[in-house]
Amino acid sequence: MMTKNRLIWLLPIVALVGFGLWPTFFSEASRTLATDAKAAPSVAGDVAWMLTATALVLLMTPGLSFFYGGMVQRKNVISTMLQSFIAMGLVSIVWVIVGFSLSFGDSIGGLIGSPKTFFMFQNVGAATNAALSPTIPLALFALFQLKFAIITPALITGAFAERVRFSSYLIFIVLFSVFIYSPLAHWTWHPEGFLHKWGVLDFAGGTVVHMSAGLSALAGAIFLGKRKGYGPSLTHEPANITYVLLGTGMLWFGWFGFNAGSALAANELAVTAFLTTNTASAAAMMAWMFTDLARGRKPSALGAAIGAVVGLVAITPAAGFVTVGSSMVIGAIASMVSNFAVSWRSQKTEIDDTLDVFPCHGVGGIVGMLLTAVFATDGGLITGQPKLFTMHLVALVIVSAFSFVGGYLMFAVSNWIVPMRVDENEEVQGLDLSQHGETLAS
């Protein structure tokens, strides 16, 4: 006979079935893709490119799992990788039910979308949408944006790797997606979002994805505390540096969809974003390596991989707004700043951000956001126009405060529902075995 605790795990299945049946039995507004297809035409080339870009962005999350999984201790590789993989399942469901509607539904004061607009993907079909997806089906736009929503909470996992209870992490993903990610996406990318109306530029997610993940990761590392024995004496070899390199390659490859896809069309803007993305990452990888050499360190594969990812992070908000020369500068500056931030975090603070999510994604996103306002070809500080830079400074304060305080609150609520920290014995045993009953040898 099932115990009461085991029976509780059936409740999400019941909820899924209930939500799945909602449009069929309770909504007259529900429409099929075939019906919507007659409403408006789309541009075939744009549709083909955006299908490709959407697939590329999804590939980034498995890439992230290898990137993070290769850095942790061997006893935590599976759990760390699964924390990224599970986001593809859970966030996809949350996005269909209410996440897309909160992000891109009818604006409520420029702060959040109405949960009714696209609840359970009602009115999301093959027709284009003049405001959101003028040349591609709204359903494709929603799928593309879903991939951003998936990877954002997955990015945060690197900060609390090796010490979090899996069931509580699932709760955190849902809370973060609904209460942190969706509002930020609405503020920044919805035509009526208040940051968008202020003129704040975020081409592909420097603010919405990387700053929110980085600041929330910092909040999580502080809230959850240090790993057992954390300190100068706690050292371990990365489980598999080849995993890290593989993950970096998958991220770099997928990032072309992340940035170039944000043009939402197969056009010159997508080409510009593609070019600046590659160049910034290349410059950042080399800058990280040369910074290590200047500081008396050996050039490492791990450093090259981290530098490349920092460059990808930094160019994300700027990809379609700057020249290729500026992208090189953005990548190099962000890489050097993040390199020093990693050292400062480990040497000068007691914060146990396991895989340096804040110094890399948070700081990289902040640097990229500010340099977007400096180098933007239209309105950038370099052209003698300070207004955009001022707006970015104000947005930086708002987004940072919201992401950190909101993220901390989401960790606190998740912890109240189910304690997030595993006990000491489970941590020593390793999360692969204690949380999932699996090991690399199995």
C-alpha cells in the first residue's frame, strides 16, 4: 500500500490532467492550430529560421548540464546534470499553463501579463500576432521564448550545486518561473512593459536571463549557506573537464539561436547578431586566458571554457545593437571583470557560489547590459547621447534588487514547503546516490 508521502507525488499528475482537460471542457475560446492557420499568413523563410533557432536554444540546456556536470565532484555529476534536464520538462508545463500568458499576455500596468490572455495556450496558434510575432506563428514565438524560460532557472543551479534537495528544487523552479522570470520578461520584452517603454535594450536576455539568474544565484548561495567543510581546505578536482568543453561547445553552438534568433526573422539583423555573438565569445575566451597568464597562472581548458561562456553572456543584451568591433571589446572587458570577480569571491568572501554563477552570469550580464548602452549604434553613450545609459543604470538597480530580493524570497518559500538543504550524511554521500539512487558506475 502506498504511504501518504508517496501518494502526495501523484497530486502533480492529477493537476496536469486537470489543466490539460481545461481548454476542452471549460473554454469556448480554445482554438486549434488548424483553425488559426487560416487567420493570417506568415513568412516561410522566417518560420524555417525560427524553428531552427528554437531547437538551437533548447540544445543549450543539455549543454549547460554538461558544462556544470563536469565541474562538480564525481558523486554529484548526475544530480547536477538532472537539475538542468528537469527544467526542460517542468518549465515547459508551467509555460503552457500560465508562464507565457504572464510574460506576453495583455499588459497589466506594464508590470505583468494577464493570466487569462493565453492561459493553457488558448489563442496561441498558427496565426501571426502583429505585436509579438508579425511574420511567424504566435505558437512558434511562444516556443522560442519557452527555451529562454527553461535555461534561466537551470543557470541558477550552479550556485547551490552539491547540497540541494531535489524535491524542493522542483518547487523553486515553479516559483521562480512564475514570480521572477515572467515579470522580468514582461517588463523588458512586451511592447507595453515599462522597461521596454523606457527604451531599455535587451536584445536576447542579458537582463531577463543572465542578470536574473546571477542575482538569484547569489541570493541562493547566501540563503543556503556553505557546503560541509567549505573553505580553503575544501578542494576537489572537476569530475570531467572534457564534459565542460563539450558543454561549452554545445552552448556556443546553441547561442547562435539564442541571439540571432532574437531577431525573430531571417534577416540582416539576425546576421549581425550571429556575427557579434561569435566574435564576443572568441574575444572573451582569449582575454580570460591572457588574464590568467598575466596573473601567473597556466592557460587551462577550464578557464578557456568559462571565458567563452562569459563572452556569450555579455554580448547577449547587445548582439543586435552594436558593431562587430564593439562586440570584441564587450567580450574582452566582461571576461576580465568576471575573472577578477571569481578570484575576489573565492578569496575575499565566505559566499559558497559553487560554480561561480554570480561572478560569471550575474557580473557578465551586468557588464554586458551597461556596455550595450555605451556601444549601441543608435543612442549609445559613445555617440554622445547619455539618456540610454542613464535608463540602463536605473534599470540595473531595479532588476538587481528585484532578482536578488525576489530570488531570496523564492528560496525561503521553497525551504518552508520542503527543506532545501540535504542533511549532512546525504551531502557527504553525494546527491547522485542520496537523491536519485544512481551513480556514474550504474
